[in-house]
Amino acid sequence: MTNHSLRAVLVDRPGPRLLELLAAALDGSGPAIAPVDAGLPRSRLDALVEALAPDSVEGPDGVTTFRSGQEKGVAEGTAVVVATSGSTGVPKGVELSAGALLHSARASLARIGARPGERWLCCLPATYIAGLQVLVRSLVSGTDPVLADRADAQTVAASGCAHVSLVPTQLNRLLDHPDQYGDIPTNQDIPSPLAGFRSVLLGGAAASAGLLDAARTARVPVVTTYGMTETCGGCVYDGIALDGVGIKIDDEDGRIWLAGPVLFSGYRGGPQVPGDQWLRTGDLGRVNSAGRLVVRGRADDVINTGGALVVPGEVAAVLQTCPGVRDVAVLGLPDPEWGERVVAVLVPADQADPPTLELLRLHVKKRLPRYAAPSRVVMVDAVPMLPSGKHDLARLRRELLRREQTEAENVTY
């Protein structure tokens, strides 16, 4: 350990100052930084900064010394600490070394065949690893990123960039881009806002087969990515590990394990991680006949229905291919007879003519075991999302349980 200092940086939006601080953190001429969303509610913002225990905090009004009584230097070589939450929702800081971040960026640029001078569009929050890595790749390639608050069609089309990182929700909206321009005649040919991009890295959440098919039909050069904050973001592209990254599947529980120079150094205030250690992820996976990693879903989300184990991500992926389904999330809810039941929360393509439960069950049973078919479907206008682009399953579960409780209280005997 070294007494390398940590500065929490309150980020309203990515800007030149953050890029300057990141460059200094990477070359060791400045403190390690922890980007924090300045737009968080005050109580959450204070709790997050307290958990990160920085030496100083930089905001719009300058730099102030921070003293929580917990300060300790970050691990030697640490450049960035990214706040993330586990299943408990308790914030923790993931310490990422300059070496890990730079290896990830260089391996990414090499894999997509980035050319000198090609610029990146950053339209993901820099407080998340996906947005931060866009800035690191720009620094490595010696180009200035185009910084945007959001990925709307006009901004993306006018960016002049060759590369961008998106989450599935953003890509879906961009493929639906005519709606963003207002009232446009249906016979008018509107160019894709992603026309001219040489790569669109897609991560943060599982992308449906329908979305990927639509992207390929529109000739959008999508590259699916898999990774997490602890691996400096995406470390597996289109199912193939980046250079130096190792993948193995646990024979007993099907968990994905990852290794390589992109691994984090440890958690803020926690034990450090040896550089040659394998990371046991929270995801289930398999390697297909083509040698590509297939991510099945989160191990923590597995549904136990009558003793049979169902992976919600696999069921959702199948349901996404069912006619009439625009978006869907799958989760388990308590059941007095089966322990848990499989529930599909679905956004129909046509609200006036949604697919029936019978159709959805039949569609699933043709591709997965019978017990994986949902026993209940809940129609919604939109599935709640996390800022990272993933479905907010915790919020969904709370809302559905609250709804069931309300319905039970209103039963008349």
C-alpha cells in the first residue's frame, strides 16, 4: 500500500476538467479520482462520499479537504475508484489501477480496429465504468471525445464520431429514431443517426435477439460486450475475451470466472486482490460450440419453482423473440405451493393487442423446459430502468409485491 491520495469529483456532466483529472490519475501526476454523480439526492450523495472516504472533494466551487476519520491511501497504482453497489445496495468503491484501465482500453481499440484520429462519442455517465472507459480510450488514442448529455438522434448523427458505447435502451431508441424528429412523413427516407460509425459497443445489460437483428438489418456495426466494474468494463467482445483475459466456467454451479490484467485491485477499505487471481462473477454462463461465451443470466436471480431452477435471463431472451413483445423482464415471486413462480413483466408492441399468456407459455415451452414458462404476465407501459441501462428488477419486485398485497387486502369475503 502507498499513501496515494483519493479525490472524489462531483460530476454534473463529463467535461474537460474531468478529462484533465483522469489523465493525471492515469500517469500518476495527480491523485486517484472517484467520479460521483452530483445530481444524486443530498442524503445519498453524502452517504456515497462518506463510504468512499476520500482525502478531498472537488465540486463546482473548488477543492475542499474531506475528513471522515476513515481515510486511507488507495492501493499503489490506483487511478480511479468507481462506486458500485452489490445486491445489498450498500455502496462500495472498486479500485482500478492505471495499468488495468490502460490495458483494457488498448485491447478494446485493437479488437475493434480503431484507426488513428477516430473520435469517440461519450453519452454514458462518466460515473459508471462504461462512460469512463470511453474517456480512457480517447486519451489512449490521443483524440478528444465528443461529450454529450444524452444519446438522442440529432446529437449522435451530428457528432462526427467513429465509435460509441451504448446500452440496449439507447440503441433501441436510436433504431426508432424517426420518432425523435417529430412529425415526419412516413415516405421520407431518414438516414440512421448511427450511419458512419465504425463500431457501436453494446453493454451494461443483455441485448435481445430482436434488438441485435434490427441493428444488423440497419447495418449498425454492433459489438456486444460483457464485463463489470471489477474488470474495467467490457472484457469479452462478441463472446471472445480481449487479449490477456481468461474465461472459465465452474463445473459445479455454472458461474463465470474471469482473469487477466484488467482485474480490479480490490474494494475501497477492503482486502486487495492478487494480480493473478481469478474473479468469481455473479453470472452464469457456458461456452458454445464456436468457442464463444454465452451469458445465461445472474446467479442471484435464479428462480426455484417446485425444486426446478429457472434462469430469468434465458426466459427473457426467449420471450423477446415472441411476436408482439417489445420489452420484457422476468423475475420470481413467492408462491405458497411452488416456493416461487415465474412472472413476466412485459411491454407489448401494441398495447391494444398484447400477446396472451397462453401464447407466451407456448413460445417458451418450445425452447425451454415446461417449468420455465411464466405462470403470470403483467403488462406495463415501460420496464423501469437503472441508470446503467439494466432493468431495475428490485424496483419491479417491490412494485409487484405491493400490488399483490393491495389486491389481497381488497378481497371481499
